[in-house]
Amino acid sequence: MSSQVTGRPTGPGGTVKDQQIAAEQRYVDIAYARLEEMRADAQAMIREGYRQSLAGTKGSLVDRDAMVHQAALRAQALDIADDGLVFGRLDLTTEEVRYIGRIGVRTSEHDSLVIDWRAPAAEDFYRATPEDPRGVVRRRVLHSRGHTVVDLEDDLLDPDAADGMTIVGDGAFLASLARTREGAMRDIVATIQREQDEVIRAPADGTVLVRGAPGTGKTAVALHRVAYLLFRHRRRFGSRGVLVIGPNRRFTAYIERVLPSLGEGSASLRSLGDLVDGATATVHDPPRLARVKGADEIVHVLRRAVSDHAPGAPDELRVVFKGIVITLDRNRLDRIRNDLHRRSRGSVNAARGRAAEMLLDALWRRFNDVGGPEAAEAEESAEAESGRHAMWNAILAADGLASIDEEPATGQQNGDPKRAQFDTRVREQRTFTDFLVTWWPIRRPLDVLRSLGDPSRLRRVAGRDLDRADIDPLAASWAEGAPLSYQDVALLDELDALLGSPPRPSRRRKAPSEDDPFVVDGVNILTGEEVADETWEPEMQELTTSMERLERSRRVDDGVVEERPEYAHIVVDEAQDLSPMQWRMLGRRGRQASWTIVEDPAQSAWEDLDAARQAMETALGGERPSRGRRRTRKPAPRMRHEYELTTNYRNSTEIAAVSARGLAVSSTPLTPPTNRIDSV
């Protein structure tokens, strides 16, 4: 074999390194030429998709949708791969040569020009070592600027098989360590080390838990794992999505370029402060308040806040039936409300129809208590005014209940025509409907949280779950106009789960009648629905794409998330800092997900590690609380793969030694990182 050469002149052709760079440039030029052809093919497919849609049939629209969507994704990936398309080369003992790059490139005859770094055939580029060369003689890393190869570094892995092979440079990995750190994280696709590659290519099912000290590359490894999973399991993870969670927006801004540089722009990158649509955190709470808001005891406070009467709710209901005044006072109304919340196992916001039924039951009992039936014998007519009759049907339809035309009233179901007449007449009274929509309003998470800005209300719902010394500071942090904190976002998500979504309007809505007094400017003031003439004609309406439907499902309507998205895979970075409430928020988005958890327990900002660990296990599916008084149910444990990254690529030997001494006296079970950088 030849000795290592770092730049010795060889005559007119320049140095050996120059000659090697020129040879690699010729191959890279071939790869880029083929990339341009692939781009042209993708654009042609997009044009063909639109051409097929000109026929105007529904079938052609579906074909166009699929063709254009796939071609656009392909074109986007090809554009991203343009910078640094080829970055590696493997020379094998079998004399086979493999070029490794950001995406796979094949000739028109389907021969491989460049192997995607995530493909099994590229695994040896990251796994081969001098101790275990895996059939690799030389590993070469190409450094490019645009389409031009500007440098290269070789790693000789099997000296006995390198006879006559030119070896250039000091080694790609050492060269990468010498580069200065920039303001944004870069991909490490060309310099992934073996222990990192094991994490990246870990099984897709279950949970991958990665621990490591600062500088071990945990975050970069997690992001490269996302790119690997999307490449290897595109149908599974591409359809339901991947969520990457960072601790704050500054952190997500730091890492946001990595996945696009790897050709994957489909993952959703969020911070803990903007995970709930329609809410954006701008501040961090003081440590004491953060502990109170993040502990799972706050759930009991939020439940009581949801069950408490809404601000401005009336404390008396008064209706008139056949000349008799029937009244429900505050005590009776409170009992009805408490009973409603006990029975409302689903959405509180969707329970207005049930609230109406229970109010009618209470009014009927009260009517009988005051001798109403005898006084009502003289009046047998039970005509209903058409405008108010239609209005009540609109309320029931919004709550997903049958109209009073379709469903017999309670009295009729019991064979009591007097009760049926009573229900019909009371339902149509403006007094009753006005009371209903203010006593049982559609409540939004932020409204409930802001209501706790009233110290007296917060004190009423605190129970024994809050220290009295925390009441005033908490109320001040939730008062109207106060900024949302990162811990508040998790509370809004909890409230959204407790309240549920409001009733969905029907897909077809009739135009309002001109004499309907409860429709103003096209909006029903009782239900908040838009009432418009929307005749649906499927053959005249273009089909929507799956991405459009997904985006629509996440859209915010007056501060309420219509559907909380659930993901196929969730990556949590800096997981050691998450509070139990933040784990609950993440768990709702990954009930069937696989997970990648990245943490450094030695840096945990959350004091109660046991509570946070229990909340994490619940979120990951290891243990889920059941409703009612039944014991917590424990499903079959999910598969878990645990890794510890032990090599520090950032700090010098001296700093690593100091950190090792610190770990030795701490209670954190972490292996001190091995240093890879010697001080100068």
C-alpha cells in the first residue's frame, strides 16, 4: 500500500491530493448531471398531472392530486440534495466502490450512482472501524462547496488490503472536530460515529431512550434518526407525521435547518411553548410558580375550575307556563350543574342538550310542587310559534341531538302528553334559551384559565391542592393581559381535554328565515354558528388533498382546537426538563406513537424526578390511568431500547475530567464522557 500523502507535489498534475480531488470531481459531475435529469422528470410528472385534470372528471382529479403531490415532494427532495449531493465513498475488499450521498441517485438503466445514507448498503460507512472494518478498506469523505469538491479525507480501516491504494489527509472525523461551531446546528451525516449510528438505526417500534452528557451529539443523532425513519418507513411515519419537540423557540431555531438539509421537510418542529394551536408562550415562570403549574396536582384544580359556574352565569331561572311562574334558585341550579359534570364523561362543551333536559326535568318537578297541573287543566292548546320552534331545533342540531320534530319529548316518551306539552312550550321561550346559553356556555381553555385570575375564584377551586401562599401569585400570572408562560401552555391543553370541542355544525346548513330573531348578520347569536345557504354539489366541487384536510383539522376556530393531531413518532429533546403536565400534553399527541427520548439526567431542571419519570412512563404508554375508581390499568409494556452516548466531541480533556469528578459525587447514574479533543 502507499503511505499516507498530505500534499506532496507530483508534477504537472499537482499534488496527489489534487489528482484525487479531480478524479472525484469527475464522478460528482456525473451524479449532478443525472440529478438534473431526475429534476426534469419530476417537473414533467407535475405537468402531466395537471394535463390529466383537464378532462374534469372526479377520477382525473384524484389521479392529478396523487401524481402532483408525489412529484412535488420528489422535486423538493432533489432541490435540497443539490448542496453536497455526494459526501462519501467506500472501497471494499471485493473491489466494489460505493458512493454515499444525501439521496439515492440511479442511472436511467437503474444502476446505482449514489447510495442514500439511510439505506442498508450505506450502513458500513458509519459502522466500520479499524477493529471491525466490515469489509471496508478505505472510507473517504468528500467536502464540497456547491457542486465543487474542495477537499477530501481518508480513513484507512484495513491496511492489509490497501496495497496500492492512495490514502489522503488526517482523517475525516478529526477534520470535522477542527471546524468552528456556527450559530445554527449542521447535519453530521458525513461524520456520524458508530455509537451514534446504532441509535439512528435502532428499531422503529417502541421507545428509544438516549442519554448522554453535553457534547455527545444527542440532539443531532435524534434528528438524523427522524430522517432515517422517514426514509425506511415512509408510509408509516409520513402519513401520520413526526413531531420534534424542543424546550423553547430559540432551541428550535438552532436546529431547524438540520432536517431540511437531510431532505426531510415534513416533520413538525415545535417548542413546548407553541405546541397548542392558538397559544404562544412568551415567558418562563419563576421557579416556584413553575413547580406548582407543572405538578400533576394542578389537574384537580383545573377540573374544579371547569365544573365551577362560568363568570357572569345567571343564578336564577324563571319561566312562565300557563300563567304560573316557575323558578329555580341558585342552590337547585348548582345541584344540577354538579350532577351534569358527574354525568358528562365526554365533552363538557357538547353537553348543552343534556343540560336543557335536566333543566326541564327540574322545572317540571317544580311546576308540580306549586300545583301547576290543576291550574293548567283549563288550557289545552299547545301551539308553538314557528320562529322559536325553529330556533330550538338549531340548538339541538348544534349539540348533535335530534330535533323536537324528530324525537318525542320526554313526556311523550313516558306516555305523558302533559309533560310533552310543558317541554315544548318552555323550550320555545326566549327566557329559557337565553338562560341556557349563558348558564352552560361554550367555554374555551383560555377563558377558563383567565377566570382563575380572580383570586377569590382560584381560592374557591384550589381545595387542598394549592398552598395558600401561591394563590395570589398564580392569579396574577393568569389575569387578563398577563403573558402566557411555557407551563401555561400545558394547562391550556389539559383544559382543552376537559372541556372538549364545541358541537360541530352540520355540513349542510339552510338559509335563515327572514323572521328568525336570533340570526344577526348571518350568525346565530345562541349557538355562534354561521347560518348560510350552502348547497353542496359534489360533482361541482374539487376534491381536497389529504394535506389540506390535515391542515383544516388543526385550524383554530375562536381559540378552540377542532382536532388535536396525533403523530406516528415523537422526538423529545432535553426531556430531563419536562414537567409532569408537559408529559401529559405530549402523551395526548402520541397515544399510538413510537418515541425517541433524549435526555441528560444530570442537568434536570425539574426537582421531583420520580413524578416526572412516572408522567413520562404514562405518556409513553407504560401506564395509563383509568376513569372512575378503577385501578390504573397497565397494558403490555412497549418495546424499549436504551442507549448512552459516552464520547464528547465538544470539550477538551481538562473539561471532561472536571465533569467526570462532578458526576462521581452526584446521584445521577451517568457514565463520564470520553474526550475526543486534546487541548493545544
